[in-house]
Amino acid sequence: MTSILALRLGVARGGLEIRQFFRSRGQMFFTFSMPVVMLMLLAGIYRDSVPGTGVTSQQIFTTGMLGVG
């Protein structure tokens, strides 16, 4: 019984948090577009490749950002 109540409370709280997040345009901008801007900036500056591997710095930045989230 207690776990069902906790689950309902968690779902209600999660829904509230998601609605509040999508109402704030500033949060949405920095959450979704800032990583893309940083990736384009860093990949544009560093155009080298790792010697002996054929891996470019753009590939390293992309996998790093995907790994971090």
C-alpha cells in the first residue's frame, strides 16, 4: 500500500517538474542547444587528428559529449 502511494506521488511530482521545465524557455535553450553550440565551436577550432589512428578531433568531441549526456 505504501509503495503504491509513493509511486503515485513520484509520478505526480515528475509530471509537475516536467511541466515547469518546458514552461521556462531559458532552461530549454541551454539544455538542448548549448551542447550543440559547444560541439560546433570546439570541433571547428580543433581540426587535428590523432597520429596513427585516423580519428579526428571532431569524432573525439562528439563521442565525449554523447558519453557525458
